[in-house]
Amino acid sequence: MLSAITAPPTDIPDFERARATSFVQDRITGIILASFFTVHRELGHGFADQVYRRALVLELQQRGLRIEQALSIAVFYKGSKVGQYTADLVVEGRIVVQVRSGAAPVEWSAGQLTRHLRRSGCASALLLLFGPTPIFQHLTADDGTPDDG
């Protein structure tokens, strides 16, 4: 079960702690992507976003991950709350996931994914597109650039 390695031990040097945290992050991202491709293979394309979200949640839970759904995240400007947005999923409190269906992520851009990542406080963000061909974008807080898949 993944929960046994979700947090690095506190009695190790900072460098080793960073490596352990990175390993856990990469492992969780790998599980999310494997789940994404499993759901896409099983359902195909053509359903509404919510169908894929629900199927993805089931798949991720079966793989032992903790999921928060429809998480409301506040947006602040100069210390004042000016709005909020809803993240589709937050996995293990570390990765914000947006799920979309369709042929192309027309309404999504790297800029939007970056804003979601920054506002969520998570270490990385994923956009999962359940189209005719499964496509994903992955963005980490470290580099600020998306990896397209």
C-alpha cells in the first residue's frame, strides 16, 4: 500500500528527504497516469467529464490512493479573497488533477494549468484528456513547464 511511503522520514538529511519526496511524487504521478490509461482503454472516448472523473476516482481508490473531489480553492489578490475555483481532484494532497473529455484541450493551456498548480499549493498538476487519443499534460512546481503526453 502506498501510504507506507507517502512521507519521507524526518531523521534524514534535507537532500535525502528531497529525493524521497521526489520519488513518492513520481510514484503517485505514475499511478495516476496508469489509471488514466486504464480508464481510457476500458471506456473509450465520448462520455461527459463527470463519467471519466468518477471512473478515475474508483480506479485510483482501488490502487490505494486518497482522493479529494471538487475541492474549492480560494484565489487571493493582495491579501483579499477575490474568487475561487474548483479542482476536479487532488490526489494524496500532492497532485491537482483536471479531467476533460473531447478531441483537444482547446479551453486549456499551459497557463491555466500553471495557475491551478500555484493556487492549489500542490507539488504538481495533471490535465487528463479523454479524447479519441488519451492526452495528458504534467506540470511540476519545480520547473513551471508542462510535459505533454
